[in-house]
Amino acid sequence: MRSFLLHLSESKRLAPLIMHNSLSRRVARRFVAGETLDDAVEVARNVNSTMQLASLDLLGENVSDEAGARQAAENYLAIFERIEREKLDSNVSLKLTQLGIDLSESLCQELLEKIIARAAAQGNFVRIDMEGSPYTERTVEMAKRVRAKYAAVGTVMQAYLYRTEKDVLDLIAAGCRLRLCKGAYKEPPDIAFAKKSDVDANYVKLMKLILPSGIYHGIATHDPAMIDATKEFASEKNIGREQFEFQMLYGIRTDLQKQLVRDGFRLRIYIPYGTDWFPYFMRRLAERPANLTFFLRNLLSRS
């Protein structure tokens, strides 16, 4: 089922059917803050009010021309302007395909550095999201290049890829802040662990590499076992709660989110918004049976 849903997330024919369906749009609001920056700001404000940090992400991938890439960059500059104006405790996450990496790496780097410079001037931070495996190498190399110029940038490591341990070591050596996640794309078994138990084991192994590095990292997971493993390792190694943060997705495992805050851990909520929400929505359905059950229960209740 997970593979099937991930396959559907790439469907250009299904996307408009789901996105224009009123029920799907309503259910998607569990995982997506809304379609406008105003919607995202309202959610971030609510998140901050509950002692949680935020990361705003304008959904969208694979722009088709330079004008689209430049418009995406302007949209991200506008996000930083709103964060500063609203005094939100939030950073920003973005995808390199939004900034035209498929068109030109030099264009992408130019736009990315412009955004990072704005973030740095505001004492803020940019997280480069990791996309599917065709972009892993380019994303890692881009992160290292821009990190050599700016401290206000980090990227994401996906524990299900075999190559990730080497990438983690390289990026730590470059001083790069990391978000460690399991991975949400459909990848072939020659490059990625297929069994959940193997992904989990690699996640814990990578967590134990990054936490003692002296760099402020994000442990992104909704898995109680991964959370407990992180807490135990941090306690064992005397790594203070101020030296890292947990990260979770908007609308998922709010029970765990509240518990982490009650326990005194730093928690950042990843808040996606925008009109191009279909691929993100489908990946969330694929991640956990409970998400798909939630969607189907709402669908049946309206039929």
C-alpha cells in the first residue's frame, strides 16, 4: 500500500481530481496549513503559543523555467519578511527543485544564497529539504558549497539510503546542521533499506553520529522508539536538551508533540502550505496506516 500511494503521489492525472475534491481538500488541512502565507502564519503563531518552534515550507517542486524559479525565491524572501514582522519563532524549509536546480545549478545557487543571506541578516536559518534520490548528490554538494559561505543553512539526511552515513560525516565535517529523518520517497532496494527494522537501526546509528558533533541538529521522527532511543543516548552522553531539537510534521502525532513539550524538550513543527499540496498529502497518507485510515473514514462518512 505504501508503494502504491507513493506511486500515486507522482500522478499528474490524479492530482487535479484530488485537489479539486472538497472532501480531499478538507482532509488535507489536517496535514497542510492552508494555501496562503496568511494561513501558514496563523498556524505558526498558534504553534509558538504552545512553546513550540516552527519551520515554514511553501509546497512546490520542479519549476519549468527560470521565471518560476525566481518567483519561488521571491516568495521565500516574503516568508522571511513576514516571520520578522510577525516576530515568529520560525525558520524556513525549501526544495532546490523550486529554485531551478534542474534548469541550472548556478541559477539555483544564486537564488539560494540570496535567500540565505536574507535569513542570516535576520538571525534566522534556511533548511534545504532532501528530495528523491536523483537529487541526493546534488543537494549534498550544494549544501556544502553554500555552508562554506554562510552558517545559516543546513540540510536533511534520510536514514533509509545506504549512502547517508558517508554524507552525514561529510556534512558534519563541513559544519552543517542536519535534520535526520527516515525518508518519504519510493526508492529501489539497490540504494535504500527495504525493511523498516533496517531503516530504524540505521536511524539510531546516524542519530548517535550527529548528536555528539557539537552542532545543533534536528531529530525528525514520529516514532516513539526513535524518540526514546534519542532521549536515552542524550542522557547517557550528557547531551543537554538545549543542544538539539526534535522535529515533527504539522498534524501528525500531536499527542507525542505535547508530551515532548511537557517533558521540556525543544520541538519544531514543520508547517507546509501552498496550492501544490497533492504530492505532500499523498506521501503523508503513505507514511502511516493511521493517516490513510483517517482519510478513508472521512471519505466513507461523507458518502
